[in-house]
Amino acid sequence: MKVLLRLIYFAAVFGFLAAASPGETTAAPYFHATTASGEKSGGNLPLKSSTADVWIDGTIARISLEQVYANTGDKPMEAIYVFPASTRAAVHGMTLATGGRTITARIKEKTAAKTEYEQAKSQKRTAALLEEQRPNVFQMSVANILPGDDIHVTVQWSESIPATDGTYEFVFPTVVGPRYGHQMGGATETWSANPHLEEGKPSPAGFQLAVNLSTALPLAEVKCTSHPVNVDFQSKSTAAVKLVTKTGEEAANRDFILRWKLGQDRVDAGLLLHKGEKENHFLLQVEPPKRVTPDLIPLRDYVFVLDISGSMQGFPLQTAKDLLTQLTSVLRPDDTFNIVTFSGGSEVLSLSPVANTPAMVEQARNFITKQQSGGGTELGQALDRAFALPGSEGRSRSIVVMTDGFVGFEREVFTSIRSRLGQANLFSVGIGSSVNRHLIEGMARAGQGEPFVITQPSEVNGTVTRFRDLIASPVLAKIRVEAEGVELSGIEPSPYPDLFANRPLVIAGRWSGEAKGRIIIRGIAGHGEVFEKSVDLAEATASGTDHPALPVLWARERVRHLEDELVPTSDRSIPVASPESIREVTALGLTYQLLTPYTSFVAVDETPRGFDGLAQTVKQPLPLPAGVSNSAIGTTPKPIVVNGSVPEPDAIGLISLLVTLLALQRRR
């Protein structure tokens, strides 16, 4: 018996260690669908289809996403589905349709919305709850889907679409990639522990997307670089774009990217006004001056930070290597550089900056080539090491981070970068079919640099060219927004960062009084000359003063500004928003009917559904982003049934071992 007890003790210890390993953790293991009895089942997954309808008018997009949830099983269920949107999405509406009834969701403080949803669930009413987990990641919960039900939930949002180098780009993300967590970040958030399908396995849910494009100027080109589409030019300035789906091909495992150009490479810049009952809002887009190369470009020191974690295996890492190899070849002879690679740990090319000589470039290429993917994504530690490396005296430093961004501790990263702005600016490069754009764009914003995204190898050369041009100097610096004859307030962004890319300045705000006076933009252009552009409000009224998307677009920008104002905690682990910021963000959400970190949409069908027992909670599994391998999500499968009687796989193994040991003891 003593031997048996020792065996049980060691089994428990090793089982615990296996289940609670303190090392690298990925919060999204692939799944085996299970029934309440623990049997494998690939059948009854709640999401039946997603259909996106997009209307783009000039530089503003309106999106309506309909999700259909069905229950083909024999037990009631609750569905939980994590889905992405653009980082600029201002979510301002939701409806729930069931049994011939359509319920318009109400915006409420997050805790109150959750309480109402849970109460409806316990009362066996059908309900839907939409919560923001990140500015571009949302969680939909649908309670009490009965066998045979088809429940339609529709989400509406708006976003602005600026042009870069004369090209407009609309991005519709379709999947949330796995998120890596670490101990310093505390407990893993439940949304990021969503199950994923195994590599190469398509989602059983259908996906459709259609875009209606209308521009003020004639269209020169419309193309989709990510998916097969049909483009129907209905006039010189309108086009209907429809996703072409083929049986057996996965469409919802990568970003949908639509690009278009206007005739003569023009951009649709100008002023839009909205006159409301209580407040007036504006959205101003000003075309920047032409890029010029200054006579004297400061000497620079570059630190390239390369992600070699497990999720980068295959296309992302090879593309990153190609990009880094090309970037080192376009540096100026007097520049210096260094390279940091990271996964669970980090490695550095040199302890001090290296000169840009043919011998050192060749050594750097050999260093890059030998890198293999694997392990976690300790981005924070890698940035600490990059900033701590000694620099070259008399040179300005730029840090360039190359990653897919699949981490769950974005706030810590942003705060870390922002706290070191005096040491270096930071450029970020997202590589992959469905990168974490919140992280990529947020790092560049915090580091006062510029983000890049590469979704396929053919985009490497263009990225290298853009980076070389951008790094020389800003297009416009020291930007100021002023007014004459009109009172402005709530200008966003404020302060306006230096503009590196050749894209319009996009400024949102509020105006009061009559639509008269001028908004003036001033700044310093490439050779040091003063740039000034003024826009007349009275002239802008020619296009009308009824643009209802402007208030929510402004509110979303204000929320983003407030979310950037994070306060470090006493243990310096997870930064938090200040109480003042939380109150203002909550008020913005309630006032403008806007989804925020502190406000949620809830819809409840008041008709009770008669059934016995409790509904099973099922997490809708997500396909892995195209090009991402199983190494990004660990090796331990998890059931998707949350509240059934199914033990976790680690517990199942431990229980099986104990049962076997007891059986052996009885035989003795």
C-alpha cells in the first residue's frame, strides 16, 4: 500500500507540474469537440455562417456583420464566439433576431450588461451580449439556443479609410490568431483561451463578404490582394465587389484586403461636417506636402528585433528573414546596426553596434539564416534588451520590430515603449496572413514611428522601399491644428505625431456655432519650410452637414487616446487606465452608443424558452490563420464544452493513471 501511495503522490505531482508549467504558455490550444459525456464530436458547433456587407462612401466605411447561430444537437446551448474587426472600428449597434422577432440591443455599463445577460440566461430567455476584449477583438455570447433554432445577430460599425501613397486599403480581419501569455502578465484572459482548429482544418461556418464602393473621383483601379473576388464597375466612380468562395477552400483564415486608386493618383481629401442636436462634429483629411529628401540626413543606429517564436514557423519567419536581409543591404555606409532575435529568450548579434561593412553584413546574414522557429513570444523582454543595448554616439536610434504580434500583453508593451521615447523611435512590421494589428499599430504609435504589414512574400520589396523612404525624414513634423472664426474642441489625435508616411492627415473634433471660419493646419516640411493649409467650413457645407458616422468616429478616436494614457501598477506588471479615463470612456460609450472596454451591448428576448436543465456553453473554435502551424498553439487539446461534465485532458490522464494503479494493487 505504501508503494501505491508513493506512486499516487508522484503521479499527482507530475500531473500538477504538467498542467501548471510556469514556462511558455499559449492561451489557445487546438480542440477536440466533445459532448457532455466526453465523447469526441465534430458536429454541433454553434456558428453556422457570417455575412459581411460593406458600404464605402468616399473615406468612410459602414459595415454590417450578420452571424447566424444554430443548434443541430439535442440539448440547449450557449455559444461563445471571439471575432476580430479593424483597429479603427467604431461599433455602434447590434440586433438579435429570433422566432420572427427583432430586438435592438442597448448599450450599458459592462458589468450591468453582463448581469442582465446572465439573468436572462438563468431565466431561460434567449439573449446576446457583445463585449470588447481589445479595440479590434470582440466576444459574442448567445444564450439558450434550443435544438432547431436559427438565431441571427447583426453587428454594425463604421471606420475611416485614409490613403497611403495614393492607395486606399480596406481590411476586414476574419480570424483572431492564438495569443501567447506569460507569468508576469497575471492570469490569462478567458477570451484568449479560445480553442482553435488544427492546422489546415477549415472552419465549418460559411463566410460571405460584399463591398459597395463609391468615390467622389473616378476609380483607376480596384483589386483584392488576399482573396478571389468579382469586381463589377457600375460607373466611373462606383464598383460592387463580391468574395468568390469555392467548396473546400477556407476564406475565413486570413485578412480580406481590398485596395483601390483614384484617377491621376489623387486622394479624396477635404472636410466633412455633421450638425447634431447637441454637438457638431467634423472629420478633416489634408493631403500632406510631397516627400523631399533633406540635404542632411542624421546618422542612424538601427536595432532590428526579430520574432522567431513557434507561431512564426514557415512563411512568416522566412519572409522576416528575407526582409531583414534586404533592410541591412539598404542602410547607408555610415549607419550602424544590431540584431536581436527572440522567442522564450533572446539572442543578440553583437554586444555593441556593428559598422555597415560588407563583412559585417555577411555576418549578419549568416546570423539570420541559422535562426529556427520555436518557443514562446517574450516580446517585452526582447524590447528591454534592445533598448538596453549601447548605442553609437552622435546617432539617432531606430528600433524595428518584426513579428506576427500573437501576444496577449499589448498594454505592457505599449507602456514600455512609451516610457523610453527619449532613447529611440520604433517602427513595427507585422508579418503573416492575419497579424495582430492592434499590437503592430499600437507599437508604432507608442514609438512615434510607422507600422507596416506584410501578408505575402511578394510585398517584401515594396516594404523595403517604403521603409528606406520613410526613415529618411518625416513628411511633416511639428503639426498644429488652429482655428479662425470658429471654436474647436476635442481635437483627436492630440498632439498630432510626426507624419512619416505619404498619407493625408486625419483629424477629428467638435465645432460649435455656425459653419463658418477656417481650420488651419501648420507644420514643418522636408527642407524645413513652413507648411500651411486652411479649409473653409462654409465651403464644406456644400457636401451637406448630415454625416452621422462622424460622432462615433470621433468618440472612438477619443477612447483610443484615453486608453493610451495608462498608469503602471505598483508591481510594474500590468498597466491600468486611470479612474478618470475609465469614467470618461464609459461616458463616451453610453453617450455615443459605442462599444468600449467598459460598455457592452446586450439584447434580451423577453419570451421564455421552456426546457429542463442547463444549457451547455460551447466556445466556437477558430481556424488557425493561414501559414500558422500547430506549434503556435501547443500540443494539449481542450474540449470546447465549457460547463459540461468533461474533465480537462490533463485531469483525464491523471485519473486514468490512478485508476490503473488501483487496479494493479487489487490484483496483488
